[in-house]
Amino acid sequence: MRLVTWKERAPEEAANFNPAYCGALIFEFVKEYEKSKDAWPAFPLPFLALTISLHPGTRDQLPKSTITGLYSWLEDNPDAKVGFAIRAQNLRPYLQEAMRFSIAREALRFDDGGHLAIGGKKASFTPSVLQSSTTEVRDTVTATKKVARWFAAAGATSTILAAWGIRV
């Protein structure tokens, strides 16, 4: 899938998937993952995380806390994987655009091992921004952080991807 120019994008598409917003979500994911695991996430994990947190149906099914493990939650909620591959595939160009945007603005970078890392500039959602945001935005940010902690505790990237039905 190739992205159309900004002038050709539907207003909802431009608002929900703009590079600054998605880049800030990726920033929050990377920051929370590193805080939880003391390591940077592998490159594919933000794609997986945002496919979960940006989809209201999946986001609303997430457990209240990360005490519930990823694998047991997936066993109890197999419907979370229905349509997941298509959503991930459709989101990929927007998230690639967001990563390029965030890397160009030095909010994100790659470490020497090829993991996604926080850059020299911030791109997070401040409390005042969240307070003035919609419930949808607040819920998405909260879910993105939760998924970051979940993935940090879940083990190897390849195992996490396999659990969601993604082959590398």
C-alpha cells in the first residue's frame, strides 16, 4: 500500500494517522518499554503495539493491568487476532512514515544493535496535552504504554510476534 499525498487523504485518515501523532505514540512505546526492561525494543514491536492500541476493539479488550500475561490473555481472547494481520499491513506505511518523521526530528533513533531508541528530543504526550485531548487519544496513549510493559515482560520478540501470528 502506498500513501497518498496529504491533500488527497480523508480528514479522518489525516487526523488519526498523521506522522506526529503516530510518532509520539511510538516514542511513548519505546520510552515505556525501555523503562520496564532496561533495553530498547526490537524494530518490529512498535508496529505490533500500535496495531493493538489504535484499534478500539482490541484496545478495549486489553486487561486492566499487565499482571495478566500476554500469552494467557491471547488464549482467553482469540478474537483479538481476527483481522489483525490486515490491520497491521494497512497501518505499516503510516507507521513507517511516523518513524521517518520522528527520526528526522531526532525524537527516535536506532542504537548500535539496530533497536529503536529514544533520540535527543522529546515527543511525548505531556499531562496538559492529555488533559485537553479526547478520550480516544488518552485511551490510545494508555494502551500503548500498557502494551510496551506487556511486551517487555513477555520474552523474545520472535515469540511475541509468533503469538500474534506473525512470521519473520
